[in-house]
Amino acid sequence: MTRTYLVETYGCQMNVHDSERIAGLLEADGYVPVEQGKQADLVVFNTCAVRENADNKLYGNLSFLAPVKKLNPAMQIAVGGCLAQKDQATILKKAPYVDVVFGTHNVGSLPVLLERARIEEESQIEILEALEHFPSTLPAKRFSDFTAWVSVSVGCNNTCTFCIVPTLRGIEKDRPASEILREINTLVDSGVIEITLLGQNVNAYGVDFGDRAAFANLLKECGKISGLERVRFMSPHPRDFTDDVIEAMANTANVMPHLHMPLQSGSNRILQEMRRSYRTDRYLGILDRVRKAMPHSQVTTDIIVGFPGETEEDFQATLDLATQARFSAAYTYQYSIRPGTPAAVMPNQVPAEVVGERYTRLHAHQEAISASVNSEAIGRTMKVLVAEVSGRRNGDNDRMTGRSEDFRLVHFNSMVEQPLPGDLITVDITESSSHYLIGTGGKVERRVKREVKGTMLGIPVIRA
């Protein structure tokens, strides 16, 4: 009998990409995606260990599945990812009915571990401490016909005091550029027109083989690939951001004018406590040079509120820097203690109610900045990669949604020609808000090879 599966993902883009590998492995082993609304024979949780709410989501969902598992013992549950790497024993203590716990370094073992758990009728734990094979050697079930993630490295050599990821994913290991470019060419041949280069610290690419220019050169090589319309990357570290990368972004036609570069704090004192190895003048200097080279570029960022010892003065410095930087969007997070990190045992932990109040203030502050930045787009014409039909109607046309070259979300109606997901369309921007732009579509460029079958069907559930 054919078994069905569901993958739930928490965390970063690296986890989303890992989930594509998990889905690919399962389908190669004969599983099929579960139909919406039905209970899967296998549920896989691909977890995150960066923030406490990811823990709570996992254990809440495991509790929900406990009675389901009791009624149907043949159903299987697997937990992988960073939290599994960190809390392997805790997971089985809290949820002994979990069948498999696997780590970040042995995704490829999942089908074997599931089969062993069935045969032995006993939970299986396999956590490797180091990567044996780069995950791109595994089969993948892509979540889109026309966009794809491509890992350039795994692991991280940084020692940020709030982050446990380097402990869980290990030191940085870089892929050869030839292997990366071969994967991109294969994706383009299958109909992909946009790729996002991924790494925990993507612009440190090359450190593993001693080439500081490797990332800039990789971007330039991507520019030579026929049919590759858009290249993005995330997430770079300000410490490693060099002018040759800015030059490559500005002079490589298919590298998009968008930079997502985590700030974390606008206070130099807090950045030092975080061990972020840069200060605000360096961060703002990078933004100045990026915007000088690409006047229409947009910058997004990550900010943590309430790091241990953060004073009102430190927090005000973050607000001030956000005002100066004019991010089009900021992903803001409340600091939470992560056992095993230096920050977890720092004195002067900020009370939760203070963290929450500052988070609310920062969110409102950034909303106003984003609204102002987006209002400047009114009257411009943008090229948008169509993602989906939203279902809302305006007149006789369905409203479409897509991303501009600078990564802003654009809702639009096309009065001339109805585009399909994967098409590029010019859109005249007429309205804006904090979170999106609104416009009217014009000329459509058909880009996706329509004979490519729909890998969008049966995609695993993704939850941030």
C-alpha cells in the first residue's frame, strides 16, 4: 500500500531547502504527498532551535498527534533539524511515541530509519556530529516550478553569543563552484528562472578553500547562464561584505538589486556583546555603497529586541539606525534564552514585559518607515515575477501576486493579458502600504517551460 507523507518546517530558508530534500527522499522511497485535509501516514517535523517559539510549536504539534498515533500505531512521526540535533533525548522523553529522531547532518538516513523503526517497533535516534555528504547530492522535491534554492555552503564559523546554529550545523563547508554552477544549469534546463544562493553566512563562501573573492566570482558566473533571469542570495554577514560583491551585484544583470543583511542591533555596545564583529558605521557604510552602485536597490534586515543588558538607550539606538537605514522591511524578533549559548547565562536578562513593549514599539516604527519607503515606488514601472493568483477579483480579472526585482511583494491586475505563475510582467505601481505595492500589469514575458510538470502539487506544509 502506498504511504502518504507531510513535512512541516520551522525556521530559516536552509530548513525549507532541507525539507525539499526530505520530500525528495520520501518520494524516491515510494511515498506520496498527503491530500489536503487527510491524515498522513508519516509526519516529519523539520525543526529550528534559534527561538523558543519553534520549540513550543513542535511540542504542541506532537501533543496533538499523540491520540492520532494511539488510534493508529502504524502511523509514523519523525523529528529532524536543528532542535533534533540539540535535544535528541528530550524529544523522546517528552514524546516517546516519536518513531525517528534525526539530525542536520544525516537527512539522507531518514528512509532507512523509518523502515528500521517499523521492523523493530522501537524509536530510532541517529544524530551525526559532522556532515558526511553535501545535501545537494540528495534527491529534491522542489516547491516551485520556476524558483529554487541552491546551497553554496553549510555550517558557520561565527560565534554570535545568541546563536546555537554553529554548534548544531558545524563549521562552514563550501561546495566547489563547478558543482554549484552545474546544479544551477540543471535547474535552468528544467524551467527554473530564479535561484537563491543559500548559506548560513553566504558571503563567507570561499573561506573553506582560501579564496576571498569566491562569492563575487560566483555571482558573476551566474550572470553568464542563459535563461537564468534572477539571482538572489541570503544571508550575508556585514563582517564579510566586500566591495567586490557590490560590484558584482551592480554589474551582473541577473543579480537582483536587493540585499537582506541582518543588523541585529543598532547599539555598538550590544553588537559587541553579541560578538557580531562589526559596528554600526561599517553597516551603514555598506548600505551607502550598495545604494550608490544601485540607486533603486532595497535593503531588508533582521533585528533582535531585548538582548541581555539592553538598555533604553541601546534600544533607542536601534530605532535611530532603522530611521537612518530606511529598510523596506525588517524581520524583528524578541530575544529568547537558548540553552547552550553564552547569552543564556549573561547577567541583566531583560524582563519579558520590557522586551514585549520594545518589540511593539520597534514594529510600529518600522511599519511607518516601510510605508514611507514603499510610497516612493508609486509612479514607477517594475518587472514582477508572477507567483500566484490570489483569488480576489477586480472587474473581470483575478488579482495576481508576485515579487519585484527588489523583492517587494506586488499585487496587481492585468487588463491586457492574464499572466501565469512564472511569467515576468511589467507593472505600473499605483498604490502602496507597509507590506506591499499595488499596480496594473502590462507586457507579459513568458519564461517558464510549460512542459515542466507541476512540482507545486502536493507541496509540504511550511510554517515559519
